[in-house]
Amino acid sequence: MRGMIVSGADRRGTEREACDVVVIGSGAAGAVVAAELAEAGQDVVILEEGPHVAPERYARMRPSQTMRHMWRDAGLTFAVGLGDTPMINVMMGRCYGGSSVLTGGVCFRIPGSVLRDWRERLGLGELTDAQMEPCFEAVERALNVQVVPAEMRSKSTLLFLDGAQKLGIETKPLRRNTRDCDGCGRCNFGCPHGKKLSVDVTYLPRALAAGARVYTDCKVERITTKHGRASGVRAHFAGAEGGRPFAALEIQARRVVLAAGAYASPLLLMKSGLESSQVGRNLTLHPAFRVMARFDEPVRGWQGALQSAYSDALERDRITLVGMFVPPGVLAATLPGVGPEHARRAASIPHLSVFGGMLHDSAGGRVHQRFGQPYMTYRLGAADAAAIPQLMRTMAEIYFAAGAREVFLPVLGLGGLGPDSLRSVDLEHIPKRQLECSSQHPLGTCRMGTSPESSVVDPDGQVWELPELYIADGSIVPSSLGVNPQLSIMSLATRVAWKLRERPFVS
């Protein structure tokens, strides 16, 4: 039996379904769980809040259209900074395939040092390198994870790597889930050439082929219970473009798997009446800061792989440097200046190089629900805040070693800096509220642990409070990873799914 994709925008009235497993969310985690369980013979229904945007459609979209149709809040979700903390733009997918469709494709395994910390500090003894190895390998095969060839590096990246080499800072190639990438630099807006193997073209087709049904434009309102266990969901279908709801959906299921992400999953638990004190807490974001540099020579940084190299040389200082670039139209909107000054800056885009740095942060954030409205707050830890000046200074010095004329630090209101003016800026005392900061890596808000006092789910992903309710997304990651989390999330989801394949349903 082949599955189907049903658009909620076309539904009317109230519909009812019954299945073995209902999976809430079709992104990196939900797609993995759905495919693994459907292929094991279980009857699976997948619910996705966002629309189904087929690859041939998003291939034709401009970046601004992708943001409007496929990103949550059109890419304008923010974590409110508390104290001396910047507002952090947290970008999350809201579409069939979730954020997997909208990442740069970077794939890191969970670092061994992080797994060791989880075992030693948190008591998660099963999370060893050996235990996780089959999970890593399964995802890497499914996504064709491979090292980005050196010849795919953009000139923007090559210039940064040249400066790093001159300063003795080691760099390494990234791995990504691509096949025959042609380096168009559009990864974060849906690959227009079908070269990025996101879950909408890998795991979800597997789930459909095994008989899973997918409902898009479908927002879950509540997880239902019966006889002391999770028994399904109540949801509604949204009209086209997220308009007013036109229809309801009720699903009876023997098991519920929540995979809506570190922002939406805790909100749904709150709305469903779960009382754990840990729900929504322990949010980590990998706060990220972009540094740009202008060179005399043309760079044309959009020509080549969007992300191809990184450096973990500063990991002891909580810093990872990761290559990146964005389409020129998006980049222009972020440049400093107003009117003619901004136009002059935008004209220099062919001469700009861009690289990013992110923090291996502590759990400084929280997801809230107040008066029916969701929001996030985040407070920088002292060690995280202290690392930011070093991040900015190191990246600027790398660019000057590579021959840059001026650099642009992520400080609002600060123009371009030359080597002399950089030395005159007191980076340590710039208010953190004045920084431009972003994140695509929310984690930890329903974290895994060994007791309900300190965690939301047990080591197998089951919610402590409610049998037959499992969570398998980035919200269960016990702490910040320090690296891009796509492969880590999918590997943990694989582990949860494999355990569920063998676990009898509670009657």
C-alpha cells in the first residue's frame, strides 16, 4: 500500500483517523521515525503544521518567497534577550520536511566529548560511541553524507582559510548531505537543483512508499489521553496560506511520537496539560555571529558550496567557526548604512567574504506560553558572553591576514573597520544587546535524562508523565552540541525509532 499527502487547506468538516502511530512533525526527526516505523509494518500518520511545497515549486522561489512560505513566522521568530543579551533571530522551518529542507546541509556526528559528558554528568550510560555508531551510519547512508570537495569551496571560503593558515589556525572540510552539488549557494532556501538530500526527498518518500499518510497544513491542538496513556491528537486544518481553520481532525493512535522541534514540542506539551517543571526549559541555541570582509579583488562568494569548511581550533573557548554565504539579495538587506551609504555598501557585495562563528552555549533559554501566546527568552551565560569578543576579534584578524581592506563585525551601528580602527574598538565592553545574532539550532527544551525531576523524557524518549507518548526531536538533546545538529538529531531519532519497532504497544 502506498501512502498519500493530504493538504489540509482543501479539507472541510471533521475527519477521523485511526493508526498505530501518529507522528507530529515531518522534519528531520519526524521523517526518520515515520519511515523506520512504517517500513517495520506499523500504520503511521504524519501531521505537519506547514504546507507541502514540492521541490519543483521551491526550486522556482526567490529567497524572500521561501522565507514567507516555508519558514516559521517568515523567518522572524526571536528569542528575547534577558539582561545584557542580544535579541536572537531563531530561524525554523514550517513546511513538509521541516528545517531539513532549509539548512546548509552540514552533517556532524555528536562529538565524542559531548557523549562522554552525557554519560558521566547525566548518567545516560547507553549513549556511547559504539552504541550510536549504527545510528550515525544509517543516517549517513540514507542522506549520502560526504566531505565537501576542496574544489567546491567558494573564493569567500578560500580567503578565510588562507588567513587562518597564516595565523596557524587549523581548518577542516565539512560534510554535507548532497549528491553532485553544483555550488549554487541556495541551500538555506531549498536546493533548486535537487542536489541536497533533505528528508522531503529521502525519508518521507520511504515512509509514503511503506503506506504512511501525511496531513499538511495541520496544526495539532492537543495530545489526547485514555486510560492513563497517550491515545491520539486533536488538530485542525488551516486554510490556504495559514488562514482561518476550516476543518478538524481527530486521530486515535496506539502511540504518539512528538517531533515538532525544540520550540513547538514543549508548547504542545504545555497545551496538553503536562506538568513537568522541565518542559520548555534548558533551551540552547548556538548563538551565531556573522563577520564580513571587503577585499579589493572580486570574490563572488555565492559561487561555490554555501558551506564547505570549519574550524574547531577554538572549541576550548566555546567557539566553532563555520563557513557560510547567503544569496546577494539577502546579504544586501543586512549591510550597514541608510540611503546612499547603504547603496554603496550593497554595490560592494561582489567583493565581500562571509564566515560565521557560533558558541557552544550553556542552557540559557526557555520557551513560554502566556495568555495563549508563545515566545522564547534567552540569557547569555557569563562564559558565553566572555567568548564573543574573542570570536569577533579572531575572525577579523583572520580576514586582515588574508588581505581584507575592512571588516564588518556583527555590532549594530558600527561601520566597516580597518586594522587600526579594529584595535581601537573595545570589544569587551560593547553591550551584548547591541550585537546582531542568529540561530538555526534550538535544542534541549524537553531534554532526555534519568529522572523526571531533571528531564522530560527517559533515555528511550518516552515522556515520564505519560505512557505511549514519545519525543524524538532536537528538544530531547540533553545539552548544547557545539556543532550543527542535523545529523545528531536524526541519529537520536533513529535510536528512538529502533527501540519503538521492538516495543509492544500498551493496551
